[in-house]
Amino acid sequence: MFDDDDDDFAENKLNEDIEYFEAHLKGESIGFMESDRLEALIDHYLLVGQYAKARSASEINMLKHVRHQKWPTIIFIIMIYLN
């Protein structure tokens, strides 16, 4: 019963984050996004084959959330897909 509501909320939030992030790619300021929301964007872009956008989201996450040690590895993996 409530699982569907949670799924709908997560999907709506992801769609909002995609719109927000893609506005940034067109020149708007990104401001602050939590690392888990950026991670969801990265996962989304990897799944749909938009590796350049995944790399951009990874770079932003790495710059804004420096304590996450896995970002250089994720960017490396994305670079493999881009080449």
C-alpha cells in the first residue's frame, strides 16, 4: 500500500533533480545538492547511457562532497564508457 507512494515520491524527486541538474548544464547555478541525490542522478545517467552527464554529476559531487573517496573511481569508470 505505502510502497507505491514511496516509489512515486522517489521518482518525482529524481525527475525534479534531473530538471534542476540539466538547468545547471545550460548555465544556471547548481547551488547545493546532497550527495545521495547526486548519486541517484549519476546512476540514472549511467543506466540510460548518458555518460557525459554522469561524469559532470560525478565531478560536481566530488567538488562539493570531498569526503567521498569513491568519486575518482566512479569518474574513471565513466571515462572508460566515454572512450
